[in-house]
Amino acid sequence: MSERRWYAVFTFPQNEKSAMKQLELREVEAFLPTYETVKVWKNRQRVKTVMPLFPTYLFVNIEKSERSRVLQSPGVIHIVGNVHQDASIAASEIELLRSGVRERSVEPYRELALGTTVRIKRGYMEGVEGVLVRKGNGLRFVLSLKLINQNAAIEVRAEDLDQVPD
């Protein structure tokens, strides 16, 4: 019996939300990390919008036997990996993203600045590594999903972090 694992799914541009709905209709557990942003229209009207945290990517929790259900969903291009094997993502990384989305403390982080590599030392995210950057008075933990070359900044208390030796 195979076990469920999280995989990144590459979608058509600006189709993440519709691909997510199609996966849900096929009873596939899927997660689309999002964040709120304020757009200013030409008439200077400010509108809150919900945007995908990682454009063209969402995540599915599937067994290998469910792979075809994902690939047959409209909007899905492929599951991230190589020709021989899909590459899974640690459940702890997905849970870190989910907690950041729930608490609305997650935002896109496009350029990974040089900083200190840190590891979360307690809680359900224990062991997850990332880069620490300072922003205002708070600390931001940057989770880097190397598989899809994307990053997200998430608020983490300083006392929950340990520096990773070089």
C-alpha cells in the first residue's frame, strides 16, 4: 500500500484557482497557498485581492495511484519532478505554509537575500530550515521550496529559531 505524499503541481498561468476547483471535484486533496494584497486601479480605487503565493503552482496530497486524476484535471500541466519520479515535498513544509496562510502572516518573497540560515527548534515545524531576514521590528523566516524554486516569508518568533552552522 502506498502512502500519501505532497507534490507540487505546475498549472497554466493564472489558472491556479480553477485547477484547484477541478482537483476538488475529483476528490483530490489540494492546497493553494494565497495571500491578500491591495491593488490600486487607474481610478485610484483600492481593492483587496487574493493572489496565489506561488504563481502557477499548487500542492496535492496523493498516493501514486491517484496521479492520473491529477494529470487529467483541466489547468494542470504536470507534477513537478523528473522523467522517472515525481518529487515529494515534506509535510512539515506544507504545514508551515498552511499555518502562515491561516494566520495571514505569509507573503511572497521574490528575491532570497543573503542572510542567516536558521532551523525551527520547537513545535510541529521543528527541523524546517530557511533563511532569516529582518523586516521592520519583526523577524521573517523565509521558507525556500527548492523543488519549485520559490520562496515565502513567514513570521516566526526569534526564540523558536536556532542558527544552522555553515
